[in-house]
Amino acid sequence: MTFDVARVRADFPILSREVNGHPLVYLDSANTSQKPAQVIKAMRLHNERHNGNVSRSVHTLGTEATSAYEDARGKVAAFVGATNPDEIVFTKNSTEAINLVAHSLGQHLALKPGDEIVISEMEHHSNIVPWQLLCERTGATLRWFGVTDEGRLAPDDTLINERTKIVSVVHMSNVLGTINDVSGIVARAHEVGALVMLDCSQSVPHLPVDVQTLGADFIAFTGHKMLGPTGIGVLWGRYGLLSVMPPFLAGGSMIETVTMNGTTYAPPPARFEAGTPPIAEAVGLGAAVDYLNALGMEAIHQHEQDITAYALKTLADVPGVRIFGPSTPEGRGGTLSFGVDGVHPHDVGQILDALGVEVRVGHHCAKPTCVRFGVPAMTRASFYLYTTTDEIDALARGLDQVRKVFG
């Protein structure tokens, strides 16, 4: 069945607007995705009719809000193949989810000098800095996989060893678009008794992800990159691990009982959801999951593969454009970073914006990746289920304009 992108686009009100007198061409979905009317409506309806706090009230509104919140948890669990909804912890975003694991798991494992944590050179800052801080607190050593010229993880059979306690790598790069085959990393880590976390911020929204197949111990992703609202993210963790990890934040809702002499903690996921959670945002994320499921993640992924193949070919034909990362759509997602010879990415972005083409410029919160490829910044076009080949053509025309302006 052909993916009906025109029908999909009709669900997104923002895609009908203009920017600087031109039709909006939104190519920044790796930064944040746009929201369909179904998600917007679900959040509005909740706030208008069912607004109440969760897990605190016996009145009707509180009960309705609690039911909606937990229903969203169940939807998210099923979406990533979790067998137990209590393995889903709602956080503020992926960053908080990774920090939660770094803090709580690091404390549970009682890391010390001589222990090692392994990451990679293509990580987002949110999967670098928390581990650096953990190493500073404990004396553990941080090590990392390098990145090849083709934008893939460089093999290193010695990196994960008997000293390794935690491995945390990105499933799909937010800069290079690389989809990492993590099976070997997971297997090697478990062979030496290490635990594995995957940053799935870019993969869960774009392709089928099943935590049972991945085999990792934790994954993190975020609502606003998968058609949902900002302010809500997800940590999935194996229940046996979550149940022995200490709390990350303390306060209401995460307790079992409190006395002046001490506190006992609620079981997961409540243990890690201190205070009033993002209730309306969870409802919106649940609606986003419904929307994605209705289209089918396999169909979405195939559409993006087609768009990515078209974009790689189209941009390769633009003189002076250097594409970073894999040069074919195999093993990569719909995120395409590039440079224009002799032109700073900020200038590229400003000219494209004047033409209504929205891309991201900068180091994309992944400065070590930029350093690896010898550039201070990159321009990034990122695609999603609503991206069309006409929009890729608009990007190419914009880059021709960049070349004209800068000679």
C-alpha cells in the first residue's frame, strides 16, 4: 500500500502556514516534530473536561485523570514491546531519563576507581555529560567507541571488558543519521556482566523498536520527537533493575511511608515519578502513539527510507555540498547533516529560512561528532512521516541560492 503523505499532512495544521512569504518547508523533525490535530485535540479535551491530579484524589476528576495517565503508560509500553507497563517511567525528556539512570544505577552499582563506563563519540551531549559527572563522583573511567569516516561506530573488541560496568550508546545518531547495530555491543556487555542503556530518542519515533529484540537493560526516548508534546519523556528499564535502584528525585508520590526518622519508597514506576507528573502531556503522548500505530511504524520507516534516498541523491548533485554520515539509506535514518563549501552553517540556515525552509544549524548538542569530522558546526535537514520530495527539491533550490549569494 502506498504511503499517503498528502493525507498525513492534512492532519498537521502548522504545515499549511507560510514563513517569510513562502510555504513552510519543515525539515527539523530531529529537533522537534510537529503535532497532528489528534494530539492537540486530545490534550485540549483533557484540560477542558478531565483536569485533575493523579494518584491523590478519590473524586471523579482525579480518578479520570489517573485513568488517562495510566492508560498512556500502557500505550507507550505496548509501543516499545514492554511486557509490563510498570517498566515505563515518565520523565521530563530523554535527558532526564539518562540522568536518572546515571545517578540511580551508578549509586546502586557503587562504582569506584577501576570501574569503566563505555559510550561513543557520536553521542548527544545528554549521553555524555551525565556519565562524565558520574565518573567525577565515583572515580570510574569513561571510555568510548570512535566513529569511522563513513559515520559508523568504529569496531573495538577490547573496549568492553571485565572492568566495564555500564555501556550507554545511541541507537540512531541525531547528527549522522546512523542506525547502529547494537546487537554485538549488547551481547558483549552482558557477557562481561555490564548493563546497557540505549538512547533511542531518534529511533523510537521513526522505526519499529522492540525492547525485547534490542536486549538492552534501559532505553530512553522523548515525546516531542514522536508527534507528542514537550515536557514528557520515557525511561524503559527492566523491572528487576528498577526495583533495586534508589530514587532519583524525592518528594510526593514516590514514597511508601514517611516518618520523621526515615522513609520507605514506592515500587517502580512511582519511585521515580516524584511530584505532580506531566499529566496532560502523557495524554498527548498516548494520542501520538495511537496516531503512529494507525499508520504503522514499518510504513513510516519505509517512507522515510524513500525520502532519505531521494535527499541523498538530490544533495549529492548540488555542487559544494559535503554530506556527513552514511552515503546510502541502508543503516541510516532520515537525518542528513551537511556542509556547504566556504559558507558557515548559520549563513546557510538564514538564507534557507528566508525561503521558508526550516533546518537546524550548529553542533546539534553533539560537539564531539563535529570535531571528529573537522568542522565547528553542520547544517541538518531531518525528515519525518510528513516530509515530501517537493520539500527536498525546495531545500536543493535553497542551497543553489546560498551558492549564488556567496559566489
